[in-house]
Amino acid sequence: MTINSLPADSDVIEDGSLVMIRVIDAPAELVFQAWTDPDHLARWWGPKGLHTPRNTVEVEPQVGGSWKATMVRDDDGAEFPSHSVFVVVEPPRHFELEAHPDSGFPSTLSVTLEELQGKTVMTVVNRVLTEAAPTFDGMIEGWGTAFVKLRRLVGATV
């Protein structure tokens, strides 16, 4: 596999999961840090129109460790807390999160980072664990705008 053979952005719905691939112009270690360092995560987490205050972010990148962040809508201050638990951590290439039972949104998230030619191919798989068939339209747009912020962050850090 080469960078030239991959699309810059790819979103596929497959077996109840949203599979998103992005090529990021930064090393895998830096992208991993953007996901697992609370100071970095607060700077990009959340779609357009929301921000994540640093004081709401808690990340313990170890099996059984917490991953918490609260997105706040810019226009009215509505809060959207997320709480997950790390179930796999393999720095700087892979981690998996499982939504905490009290989160109200049963899901798993898998992030895999593959470094090629100085860039990182990031594959994010968001699996929704509900009885009803999930709708991914809003999720695709939300993740997409968050990934724009992620790219800006790691591009500014390199």
C-alpha cells in the first residue's frame, strides 16, 4: 500500500460501523499524541460549532483507563459529555475505546495509525451498538469537521 493509492478522505458504512480513513501529513506518534494527550485533544475534539474545554478532558491511555471529554456548543453552551474506557492501547499505532455504560451511547471506537512516507494513514472505526439501525449522516459530517481541526493541530505542531 502506498500513500498515492489511497484517497485523502474515505467514509464507508459497513456492518453497523462507520469506517473513516484520513491521510494526515504528520508522523503516527504525533497523531497518537493528539488523541491521547489531554492538552492536544481539547484543541481539536468536536465537530464545527463545538469546542472542548481543557478542564473537561481526562485521558489515561492504558487498558482500563478513562477517556472523557465534554463538547460544548458554541452558540448556546449545551454540553455533550463522552465517557469511554481504553480496552486496547498499543502506542503509537493503535487504541480502542468502549463507551462507558453510563455514557448513553453504546459504541466502540478503534483508531489505527500506519505511517507511510512520513505521513499517517489514520483508520477510525466507530461501531454503534444499538438494536436499531444507526444513522450515520450527522456522524460523518461531525467526524469530518473534527478531523479538519486535527489536521490543523498536527500540521501546526510538526
